[in-house]
Amino acid sequence: MKAWFRSLQIAFTFIGTVVGAGFATGKEVLQFFTRFGHWGALLIATATLFFVWLGAKMMLLAAQIKARSYEDLNKHLFGERAGAWVSHLMLVVLMSVNSVMLAGAGTIFSEQLQMSYQSGMFITLIACFFLLRKGISAIVSVNLLVVPVMILFTFALVMDTMRGPGADRWLTLRSDLSPAAAWLSPLLYASFNLTMSQSVLVPLGSVIGDAKILRRGAWLGGIGIGTMLLAGHFALSAHMPGAQQFDIPMGDIARELGPWMHAIFVFLIFAEIFTTLVADLYGLSLQLEERIRLPRTWLTLSLLLFCLILGQFGFGPLLTTLYPLFGLLSLGWLLLLILDRRLRRKPPHSPTAS
């Protein structure tokens, strides 16, 4: 039972790390899947296979080489010198993605709660700062609470959609976009999100260390991500093309469930953005500690200030511009992870997992 509980902790942390601003709001699901019409479900199934397979491989490699941060894994994949440069690039990408998530939090406050955009970002920054002081155990604990509730409410949206007139639109929705763009989309989505989740999954895999627990956690987490993607795609398809006009389309769809359900769902969207933001900032602070000799408190404050400044560009423009670009940049990393043959069949068992 203890081993299964640890696998669930990994799965929920995996889901919580991927289900960030773009995913939870629905904007990312629209960008990478729903806009391709009836192909969306098959594209989601393809992305899910990548999450299960490569999520497990990433954590197992981290356990095998005892990686403290994602730079150790990159040096393993690319070599000492090239790996350091890849980590520098990832540092910039992660900082930019965190800015997108902070902008997403601000947009929730402005679009769904009729509060100011700036207030939303400041409230989120303050909460991040205090939770980051607790370390990775707090991140795992928060995901263990938020992710199951988010799954339940996502399926509440699906059940409501099934009773509506557009329930079958995910099977019939047409798109004028090219098939090449459609089939590149799950590869970009998986490569981008797996690269970003390194900051949490690499140290987590190294700490857990047990191959069976890590594989089971990757299976549960990857399938959970795929199921939530499919549920979001199903709900969004029924509201196309109108859903495209909102920065937080899932929040607008949730209004149909009533004011209380809408309020709870908006809170959960915020919680998912918040947990992913905290997890990524934690990984970044670990990485910066190896480069800059400053107390972690000052590093954290510097990261939060950077996110606040870049977040001024707005959630929608940042996501639709940066996420596909970062997906392309991540393809090389994904290819090397696929081709790496240095993973032993049975990584050493860790006493922490027993």
C-alpha cells in the first residue's frame, strides 16, 4: 500500500506539473488539439503515449545517474559542455513559461472574478513565495489534494456537455489546418511539457529511486494527463468556434454549471496554475543555486520579479507565441531522450521506496 501511495504521489505530481496555465484554462488544449477538429482525440492519444513512455524513462534515468537537478540529466544526454548550454537555454525557457503561468493567474482574476489583472499576479506571487520555502514535500502534498478534485470537476463538465446539443462535435468538427501541422502538434506538446517537467520529475525520480514505483507513477500520471486532455477537448469541441474568443475558455464553459460550480472550478484552475508555477520555480531555484552564490530567498524573489515583468505582455499573446516556439526548441531534447540506450533494465532499488 505504501508503494502504491508513492506511485500516486508521483502520478499526481506529474499531472499537476503538466496541467499548468494553458492546460487548466483550456487555451493549451485549443491550441494543440481542438482546433484540428475530429483529429483531436487521436492526437491526444499520441501525446499520451509519449507522456507514459518518456516520463518513465526520464525519472528512471534520473534515479540511475542520481541527478540532483535537470542539468545533470542534460549533461548525461548531450555531454558535459553541450548539456550545460542546453540547461542555460532551458533556464530562459522555464523562466518565460513561469511568466505565462503568472499571467494566466492574473487573467483568472480579471476575466472570471472581475478583479484587476495586477492584483491577481501579486496575490499569486506572495502565495508562491511562502510555499516555496517549504520545499518539494509541500509541492507533492498540494498536488495530492488539488489534482483528484480537478479530475472530478473536469468530468462534471464532460457530463454536462453530454446533455447538450453539441455532445458529438468532437467526432464531426472540421478544420482547414494541414495534416502535417496536426501530426506535429502532439509531438510539440509532449516535447514541450516533458522538457518543462524536468525541473520537478528529475529530482523526484532521484529521491524515490525505485524502478517499479517510478514506472507505475509514470503510467498513472501519463494516462491521467491524457484522460484530462480528452475530457477538455470533448467539452471545448461542443462550444467551438465560440470558445476561441476567451483566454480562459474552460472557465466560461463552467458558468453553465451554475454560480457555485463555476466559482469552485475557477478556484481549481487557479490552483492548478499555482501548483505548476510553484513546482517549476522550485526546480529553477535549485538550478540557479548551482550557478549563483546567493541565498535561495533572494533567488526566489528575483525569479518572481522576472515573471511579473514579462507577465505584463498578457496571457493569451504569451501562450500562443511562446508555447509552440518552445515546443520546437524541445524536439532535439526529446529525440535524444528517445535514442538514449544507457538506461539499465533494473535501476538500483532505493530504501526510500520500500
